[in-house]
Amino acid sequence: MTSPRDQADAHRAAVGPLDGTPAANNPVPLFNIANILTMLRIVLVPVFLVVLFVDDGHQTAWRLGAMAVFIVAAITDRIDGQLARKYGLVTDFGKLMDPIADKALIGAALIGLSMLGDLSWWVTGVIIARELGITVLRFAVLRHAVIPAGKGGKLKTLVQAVAIGFYICPLPTSWDTVSWLLMAAAVVLTLATGIEYIVQAIRLRAAVRSADRDGH
């Protein structure tokens, strides 16, 4: 008769990590188009920063150039996820690196805008502190399972990207209120989804401890 822990292990093997991803008979290659796009987003981060800071960071043409690089990088976030799900290219590497790539892009943009005096440092501090904290949390539970980005996390990243885009783009001052409201919404979503991830990690840890007790 199998023990509860053996049953739990068999369940994990059948359904994959605790997010319910179906297990594949043939492992998904690490070097696939979805993961390549994720890594491209990381490569574009320093490119974006270089363009953003050209000519003291406030020359219209270069700001539009920085906006273009940021948009391309942000679009890869949507495309890589769609490709991974549509063609069965979901990997633990992708589930881990995709949110890290998002955080690198968003964090670089926030810091750059604050250094240029376009965005308050407290906004940058709050968002980056949350993002770093959740990244550390992901690695802390990595030996048990990968916590993928949920719908709330994706919405948070989208709102952050749109808000940052408004701050990067050299818009007339009449748009300042819109930019501020978008950034405020991004901060609220950032904190709310951070709490959601913490709850997921606590539940995961509780499930592992329960399985360990039952196994003994």
C-alpha cells in the first residue's frame, strides 16, 4: 500500500509542478523560441538604458527611441507566453526567467526615470522592493515548485509597462495627471499581487510540511 507521500509524488509526476502544468512524455527543449524571446528581453534592458540617457535623457528624439526599445521589450513578454502555451513550450526555466526578465525591464526603467528626475524615488523604491522580495521568495521555494506568474501578476506588469511608457514618452504637461493615475494604479497592483504571491508561498510550504508529516 502506497503512503500519502508516495501518492503526492506520483501526482506531481503526473501533473507537473504544483501549478497544474501537464507533464510531457518528451521534455521540452530549453532552447526554444519562447525562452529565446525571454532572454532577448533581458538583453534589451541595457540597450534601453543607453538610449534613455543619451543627451541628458530629455532630448525628444532619443526619448522616442527609448520608448521604441521599451515597447519592443514589453511586447516580447506577451508573445513568449502565448507561444509557450500554444506550442507546449512551457518550461521551469521559462516560468522562472519570464518574471525575472519583466522585473529587470521594469526596474531599469523606474530607476532610469527617477535618476532623470521624472519619477519620484519613493515609487521606484516601493515597486522594486516588492519585485526583489518576490524574486527572493520564488528562489526560496524553488526546490518545492516554481511559482509561475498568475493573471494578477501579468495585469500588474501590463499596467506598470503602460504607466512607465507614459513617463518615458515626451508628452505635454497636460498628460501629467493621466501618467500619475496610471502609476498609482501600478503601485496598488504591485502591492496587492505581492501579497497574493506570499499567500501562495505559505500554502505551498504548508502543503509540503503536511506531505512530510504524512510520509512519516
